[in-house]
Amino acid sequence: MSDEFITIQSIGRKGLLKEISEFRGESRKNTVKGLGDDAAVIKEKDGSLSLLTTDTFVEGVDFDPTYTPFTHFGYKIISASVSDIYAMNGNPNSVLVNLALPNRMSVQMVKDLYRGIDNACKKYELELVGGDLTGNHSNAVISVSVYGKADEDTVTYRKGASIGDAICVTGDVGAAIAGLRILMREKRFWEQHGDNAIQPDLEDYKFVVQRQLMPEARKDLIEALTAQKLVPTSMIDITKGVINEVTELCSASDLGAYLYQAALPIAIETRHVADEMEEGVDKYALFGGEDLELLFTLSEKQVEQFIEHFKDFAVIGRMTPKDEGLKMQTAEGDVLNFDDLS
């Protein structure tokens, strides 16, 4: 790309990542995987693999304090970062949290944030070993770095899938975006009615709101895979929607994919929200994010073995030759094409 003025907006997140991917510093022989996966992989002298991942959360972009309790958010940011380690078929062991906070925030808000962080660390069995604290003139910025371990024989990358492999997903998808739609609606109502607004009753939406505010990373999948001595051929966590994550697996493995719309696991609570909002529930499932479910590929033989021991996953498609692209068969039998596999 030339030195002409080009905005980030015009090339998008993926375009920007491509622009900066050439800057890698001094190469190290023990770096097994750098850019381009859920976590960096470093080979230690004893032959073990260390995993490193980091996430940044910006107030007003990644979270809205209006409807995000800080205890919930503390739990969520650890879950989101830990999910990257699980997506490598690894286990987390320690975490660093860096805070850049405006003075308008209260001490209680920060303590609530750390209460949520502490709860999540206990859930995922990792130690909070430090971090940095500094000021910020505008919005809060929180950065989380998680360190973990993986075995050389079982570490799983986004690449590695083969033609015919089943595309699998844990749990259900679309619930997190459904929860966000409800929270945003209630915020708009509050803004319009101010102090006269009635406290919203979210009991009917508890499932989807919980999935937005406090999603769980899928530690249970990694434990089940380990118990059955199964290694997925590829894996990624769902943070930007099924289509985005399948595209990433296709690009990494140089393959295409064929999905079945009818096979998408969608909770009835998510369907109710979509109906209420008069929106397509499949759009929630395909393009919504933050579910933190794991998307992975298994051979047909592996699927037959695994389904006997772990029930909370669904087969939603199969990997195909690259020239067939990314396609999805709708519930009506039509075939949709998703052309961008870049």
C-alpha cells in the first residue's frame, strides 16, 4: 500500500491487520505460532508449549456502563480472554490486568470489577499475578493478558482441517447478541423517559442477558476432549459470529465450507427475542458475536467417538474444497454463497 492517506474505516480491521503483519521484530526460533491465531505459541526449553493472548476492552466501544454491572464485566473479560486459550486446546494458568481509568470512576466500581475478575479466575483456575494501573482523561480502557500451557501433541490451530471434516459448535449461538438487543432497547427507553422510567423487568430475558453480560468460556469441552484423547483438526472461539469464524478456519486451512442453516443450535429464548424485535434469528446466530462457544472440526470417525461422551455440541456443516467457497443450505433447501474467504 502507498503512503497516501487511507482511513482505517476504509480497509477495516482485517485490512489493518494485514498492513501491520509484516512488523514482527526479531524472529525467535522458539516461536511456533505468532500472528494469525487465537494465541501465540512459544516452545520452552523442556519441550512444553506456552500460550499467550491479550484482549483490550474500551468503554463506549466494547462495554456500556449504563447497563453493564462492573462485577459482571470483570467476569466477562476474563472469560473472553481465557476462551482464546481454550481455542488452542490449552489450559490457562495466570493473568495480567492493565487498567487506564478516568478519575470520575469510583473506587467501588473498580472493586466491583476486580470482584468479577476474581470470581472468573477461581472458575477457570488461574492466578491474577499483576498488571498496571494508570489514568485516562476520557473512557476506561482495560487490557487482559492470559498465559497458558498446551501439549505439543494436542495444541490446536485454526489451520489443520481436511476436506470432509465435520464443522462442530458447542452450546448454542446468537444468545449474546439477543441479550445486547434487549439491553440496548431498555437503555433507549430510559434515555427517553429519564427519571420517570420504570426499572426494567428483565426476568423474561434472563437467559440472553446473562449470555451477554457473563458468558462462560467452554472449559468443559477441553476437559472432554482430553478425557477422550481427541484432538480437533482445527478450532476457534466464537467472538464475531459463526460466518466470521468459519471464514477464518477456511482461510487458515485453505478450504471451503458447506453449512446447514437448519442445524444451527439456537436457544428458544434467543428465538423469542428475535421474534419480539421482528428480526431474523439466523442473523443473530450467523453474524452476532460474543457467545464464546467453540467452533471446531473433527473427522467423521472422531465425531462418532466424541458424541458418545459429550452431548453439548452440534454438527453444522463440513469442510469442502477451496474452489467451492463458503456456502449454506437454507432450511428451505436454497443455497446461499458467502464469497469473501479472505
